[in-house]
Amino acid sequence: MVKLNKIYTRTGDDGTTGLVDGSRLSKDSARVDAFGDVDETNCTIGIARLHLENTRLDRMLARIQNELFDLGADLATPLPAKGEADSEYALRLVATQIAKLEADLDALNDDLEPLTSFILPGGSAPATYLHLARTVARRAERRMVTLAADTPVNDQATAYINRLSDFLFVAARWCNEQGRNDVLWVPGASR
């Protein structure tokens, strides 16, 4: 259970931040970049939800926002060394969360017109914000890959963020009248 009586602690004034296991690291580390980009993805989804009229998609996105907090907690808890047990406080992304995301993605995708061109971010307000969330999720994924080059990262966490960007792309199209109002890229149109 989280209980915060005081928001500032002054412990980060030296440019470090605390992790779930009690260790501290620099605020410009790959780990902090990764969970910071996950947080930004979550915030962008929150903006998109302000513009949604569809409760079905809103419920999906509400669940995803909660799962993004799980992902942030996963990234803020270093994996144990080989042969050691995970912390009792570790919250890890699991395969069932990815499966639910895939099921929702497939359900939305079933309603879409087939792609005939690359599309530009735009159309409706929720679609545009979901495209923005998609690009931030892709950045988070790149940061997680950078982190994983130096230290172990939960494979389910990496799979989740990868699938999330796919979901956000499909959800953005779904918000554009099931793809009928997508803004199509016209290669070389301004030549």
C-alpha cells in the first residue's frame, strides 16, 4: 500500500532518485529515462481519454494506464542477480497482461478498414493524442532496450511496451471512424 504524507523529501536534490529496492541512482540513468517515458506515455493516454466518447475504448485505456504504473514499478525494481529470489516488493508485468492487450487490439482491429496507405497522425482529437502516446511508447521501448543492453529487464515488460504501441496505433485508427477518416500520406504530394 502506498501512503504519501509528504510529497517532497529533498533526497533527490543531489541528482539521484530512489528505486523500490532502496538503491539510488542518477536521475539521468537509462533506468530513470525508461520509467520516465512510460510515465509520459501514461499522461498522454490520459489526455486522449479526455476527448473520448466511447466507453468501451475508455475502459481499455483506463486498464492500460493502471498497467503502465505496473510497468513503471517493474522498471523501478532491478531484477535480482541470477540464482537470487526476486524482492517481495517486486511487481512484474506478466504474460496475461500482454494477452489482454492483444485481445483488445484484435477486437478493435476487426472493426477497421484495411490500410491502403501509411497514415498521418490526425483526424480526430482522440486519434491524434493516441498517435502521440504511440510515439512516446516507442521512445519508452527504445529506452528499455538501451537499459537492457547493460542490465537485465523483464522480458514481459519489453513485450508489453512493444504491443502497447501497436494497440495505440490501432486505437487511433479506430477513433477515426474505424479508419474511414484516417489522414492518408500522399508520397511526394508537395513536390
